[in-house]
Amino acid sequence: MKPWIIFVVLTIVCWGAYVPTLHHGQLAFGSRNSALRAFLFVGLAYFLASVGALAYLIATKSEPLEMTRKGMSVSTIAGILGAIGALGIVFAIKNGGKPLAVAPLVFAGAPIMNTMVSMIWDKPGKPPAVWFYVGILLAGMGAALVLRFKPA
């Protein structure tokens, strides 16, 4: 197995558990108005994870501490997009969305958006095959089926 697949599976497991865990985190504050408190701790967790990972990589000399303006700028924009996305999930749940509805929409829609942005950023050498568009359609249909037949 290729090493990067392990990290993909790790991300699938963690992000798949994210929305229901966030929902229960909001509920654990004991009031309906707890979305921003939950988001605060999501942000704290991101901070702790990033500092810990960076400290490990620097200590093991597997990541040089070299910065470029462009790298810092684009990475900060990526972080802002991630935080806004997490905040979107927080507010979706706060405003009545259930994890069984929010997560399928987010995790079916995000890969489609990712593909479109990636194709704009790194233009493909040739147009995608028709099966590419069929795949996008199937991803949307998959989310619709999950929502239509989700457990009560």
C-alpha cells in the first residue's frame, strides 16, 4: 500500500466523524446557543495540532523552517477557507441541520468544488472525459439518495 493512502484513510475517518462529534460538542454545552463556543474549541484544537505537528517535524529535522511570502499567504487563505467551512457546518447545525443531512451534503459537495477549483488552478492538458461529468452527477445523486433514505 502506498503511504499516502494511509493518510487519506485517516482523513476520511476523522472528517467523517467531525460533524456528528461537533454536533454533540455543541449539545454538551447545555444550551441551544452554543455554536460559537464549540467553534472556539475547534479552533483551539487546530492550533494545538498544528503547533504539535510542526514542533515534531522541526525536532526530527524532517521539515525545514523556511518561509516564503507566497507560501505563507496562500496557506493562510487555505486556513481561512477551512475555518469558514467549519463555521458553516457549525451554523448549519445551530440552525436546525442534523448531522445526517449536513455531512452528506458537505462531503459530497466539497469534492466536486475541490475538483472545479483544482481544474481552474491547475488547468488540465485536455478536457475531461464524459465519465468525469458522470462521476460528478453520481456524487450529487449519492448525496440526494443518502438524504432521501437517511435513518429517521
